[in-house]
Amino acid sequence: MRILRPPFRLPISGVLLLSLLSITIADAQGPPPAKVVVDQLKEALLAPTSPMIGALDFDTKAGISAEISGLIQRLAVREGERVRKGDPLVYLNTDFLAKDIEILEKQVAQIEVRAQHKRKNVRRFEKLFQKNAASEQAYDDVAFQLSELLLEKEVIRKRIERQDLQVAKSMIRAPFDGLVLERHMSVGEWLDTGAPVYTIAATADMVVRVAVPETVIRHVAAGQEVSLTIEALDKALQGTVDAIVPVADVTSKTVQIKIAIPYAQGFIQNMSAIVHIPVRGEATLKMVRRDALVRHQGKIFIYTIEAQKAKLLPVTVAAYDGEMAGLSDPHLKPGMPVVVDGNERLRPNQPVEIVKAPVQDSATP
């Protein structure tokens, strides 16, 4: 015979004790190993660099002006807008030009009517001259009158072409792909020939200007690639030394270098850039991907792996080369494993699990 018993219930104090026991066991086990991707340090010859402050600039700027004068009827772009070569920028009023063209076309029509009459006279005098019923002089006079009318019509046609050209010039177009930096005039103002309406910068000629000590110029050459960072946009990129301006500042003893870079959205004239300028000859450095660098309180570290645990090491970046960083610390050895993915969540001495695929952020769905 079964004996029915009430369900067993653990006292509240027992529940709390069991919960605390579970937490204690979990703490004793510690968090699970962090999944990381590692790479090995390699050696390479690279010139040590020093960070120097430069400024973004457009090497080609133009004041966009008109070849004819006129009243500004419409402005097609605003400051900060990008334009393509040939895009309309300014429309001038063409009412008077249209009326002039209309008058000239009427004059052409009048001359054509007179010319038709002269052609008939020419044909009539030609027949009479062939029958010796009219003199050669009379025939020549009529023929010359027709030629004069045709020439007069041609002159007026050229005037119409000139007016058509002025109509075309009344629409001012962008001379190159660029960025509108400044507007100088407004709708309703009278634009004189040669007066600028806009200042436009060519996006194809973006440079960073940086003043460097004259003592390091011997380590810099045109065509040389350098790494730089636009901190305001959190953007790292490669540039090419375009020119070394052959004028040294008498006071600061610096020389200006122009570094060509590709234009990117958000670039602003005079925005700061940190440029890594070579300051010495090539040296053997330990190369690591930039992703391996961890910044904390103004210092730079990397994580290596020892006994399946993360070990934090301070490092000194002597140079940058694209996506790679050259380290000059003597305690770093070629072949040393370095965490290049997953290091943003690591803690010193945390157990790790090395994986080959990129680490997926657990917060990403």
C-alpha cells in the first residue's frame, strides 16, 4: 500500500545556503578560458619613426569665377558639398541675352528676304547678259549686292553664336572634382568678370603638411610611404611623401613636407594629423599587427601567452608600416605568440583558448 506524503520543501535558509554554495563553487572554478587569435612576432628592417603633428590641406584650390558679368540668379551648391567636374555651380540671368539673340535672328530673316529678291535679279540679269541684253557691269553689280547680303547675314550669324556662347558661359561649372570650401556671393548680387563666387578644393590633391626638424630630412625622400593617423576621425592610413618644400624656417629650423593621402569623407582643411616620420636609418624591429596593441593610460601593451594564460607586456612602438607596428623592446623575441584578436576583453593571467578563426563578440547577435 502506497502512503501519500506531502511534497518535500526546503526551508528558506536552506535555499540561501545552496545558492551561496553554488556561487562559491563557481568562483573557485573561475571564468571560462577566453578565446583568442594569436600571431607570431617577426623581424624586419624598418626605419624608426617619431610622431609629428601635421595638418590636412588641399594642395589645389581655385576661386571659381565667371568669364562674363551678370546678375546671379541661382546658386546650385552650398559650402561643404562635394561636386563633380562639370557640375553646375552658378546660374546668371540671361534675359537680355535672349532678347539680343531674338533681335539678331529677326535681322537674319530680313536679310534672307532681301537675298531671295537679289537671287532672282541675278538669275534674270544672267539670262539678259547671255543674250547681250544687259551689260556685264549691271550683272556684276547685282551679283555683288547678293554677295554683300550673304556676308552681312554671316556676320550676324557669328554674333548669334557669340551670344549663344555667353548664354553657355552664364552657367558656371566645376572645373574639377572637389569640395566647396567657401561661398563669396549671394543670389541677386551683380557678378563682375573674374570675381570669385566659390572657393573649391580638389579632392584628388589632398595632402598633410608637416614641419619636421631639418636634421631628419636626410631620412625622408619623395615617394616614400609613411603611416599617419587622423585622431579626430579615428582613422589610420598610409601616405606618400609628395614633396619636400626647399625652404627652411629661420626661427624653428624646420622644413615642411607634403604627404599625399587619398581623400575620405569627413576630412576638413587644417584638421590635425599625427605623422610617423622616419628619424633614423633602418633597424631590426619586431613586427606585429596593429590589432595586437592595447592602449591603457597613455601606454602601449601587448598580450602574449604563457602556460595557457594571458601575460601583459609593455612595449615601445618604434615605427609603423601600414597595418604593422615595429617594436624595439629587447625582451621581445621572434616567434613569440601575441594576441591579435580578443585582446580587448583580456585580463592579465586570464586563462585563454587559442582559436584560428576571428573571435566573435558575444554581444553580437
